[in-house]
Amino acid sequence: MNTIQTRYSALQNVTLPARQVTELMAFLQTDAFFQLAVAKTVRWEQLKRYFHGRALNRVFLSANLSGLECELDGYKIITMEKDYFRETDVSLRKLKMQQLEGAVVIINNNDLAKPETRGDYLQFYEECLQTCFVVWDWDNHHWLDLSTFAAAHSDVYAPAHHENLYLLTRYNWLTAGPVYCSTVQWSRKLLTDSLADMLNTQRAAQPLGMHIPYSQFSFRMQVISTLNQRYPSVGFSSPDFHVRSAADRLKEWYSHQMHWIAPVLNDVPIRIFDALITGGIPIVPSSMQLLPPIRQIPRQHIVFYSPTDIVNAESVVLAAKEKFECGGSDGVVERHRYALEHHHGSASIREIIRFVSDAMGDSQRAY
């Protein structure tokens, strides 16, 4: 008899999670973490004294986040060029450091992906004592060698997922959020200007779900491959996706009524909000329905699938089709405006600035 206990007992290496956590808890008790916390507190107190009475209104934003073309009332947003920290000219590096003085620098963890770029960034972080560095980490659910570095070498650390926070907060006591992944590949202007096209385009009644292949996540690969046999528009994306123009990528998204979401590790992926912001219905694993911020999405705008639906997806796709057609043009507008208000990158950047301001102890700053 295939009871739940039978299935549970059949799991391989069932004691592994408990052993890992026990070892991790012991690791986190070492005095080195206390000393790290003291050193970071000293730096933070220096920053607070410097910024006291100064306007927190200049923000340098990573080139990896340039697609959102962030504009916030009351703030001067300066987009950094790609590989900003990779500066071999000593005089130019010094000039860049001077430019960052009195500013908040918000970078993405992908800015630190290569070991050599971490070294370049580290020089800026250690020498720019009048600059507040924030790392918005999109991969703290699995890329832990990078996440621990990012947490330790940032003044405010903003993870995008709720995983591993018990670990990462030991590297940085000023951990904010999570600040979930949000739409950053399209600007607010492009999205609002394209609303008429979203409404007037004849959309395919099949799910779009072209995902980047990650071989280490075999279950996800299997899910996508299984769906691809029934729906060719669900599969693995080509490397040239991000080379295409923003308008071209946007048109592909709003050409479908629904979007199949296959998360990496049950994380809250950006694709959910890209689907909503382009007026579509996201199809999301039911295991995520009660997680923030998914539980806040109005249920007329989202569909959930179970493990059995991966093999027999027709009923779920039909449910998404019915929700899309029932909502009509009003539903497209509602989803677009909901995501634009709550889950566009501009809202995330404002949230990060609010965290910085609160940590500075100045709740009266405009944000």
C-alpha cells in the first residue's frame, strides 16, 4: 500500500537535512562571526554619522538593472556602466570613488559573479567609507558561495528569496526584506505605452514558458521537457533572448494568454510578475500559493498546478484560458496595473531605499 509514510520512508538519505543543519549551527557559533559583526557595526555607525543631516537622494544603480530605466521622484538615479568596478587606471578609479561619495550604490549579485570582479568591488567597498553599498541578491536560494560574500561585503544586504536567511543574517545583521525579484527588463514607460498593444493583440491560447536551462536542477529540467512534448511554446530559451530588443521581448510575452512558471527551487521567480505585467495569467506550482507575495495576488489572475498536472496539463491550461477570457480587457488592465504598482523594479528600488533610510534611523526622509 503506497501510503504517505511509505513514500516518505523511501526518500534517500532522509537524515541528510538534519545533519547539515546541525553542522551549520555549530559553524555559525564561531567567534569569527561575532568579530565580523563588530567590524560591520563600526563601519555602519561611521556611515550613519556621515549621512546624518544629508539628503539621501543620489542612487547609483547597477548596469545589470538598467533595463528598468528607474525613475523615482526626489532621487537622482545614475546607472553605472558595465564592469564599473573593473578600473585599472588608478586616477580614474579614484575619480569613481569620489563620484560615489554620499550616495547609495545598489548592485545585483550578478555584478559579483566572477571572482576577479569581486576583488575589484572589494577595493571600492573597503575604501569608499562615505558610500552605502547595497547588494540585491537574486540567487540566495542556491548560490551560497556568492551570497555569503555579498552579505559580508555590503552595508545593507537585500536577498530576493526567503531561503537561507538564518545563515545569511549572520554575515550581515542589516539584512532587509526579502526584496523579491521584480520586472526589470522593461521600463515603466515602455510597459504603459504598450498597453494598447497588449489589449489589441490576438493572444495564443497556449502557455509561453521558455526557461533558461540549469542542468543542476534536474527536476525542473524534467518538468519543462515533459510539458514541451505537449506545448512547444514551453521549453528552453536560446542564449540570444536578452540580446533581443526590449520591445521584441515584450511582444513575445503579450502574445500569449498564459505563462507556465517552473521555478528553480520553489523560489518566487521573476516570471510570475513578467506574466502579470504583460496582462497574462501565470500558471504557478500549487506549493507556492500561500507564500508571500504570491498569496496576495488576486485569485482571478493566477492559476496553480499540482504535480499530476505536469503530466496532464490540459485542464490547467483550460482553466487559465477561461480566466483570461472571463476577465477580458479589464482583466488585462488589472493585471498590468497591479504588477506595475507592486512588482516593477522601480517599486523594489524604492523599497530598498526605504530599508536603508530606516536603518539610518531617519524615518522622516522622503521615499
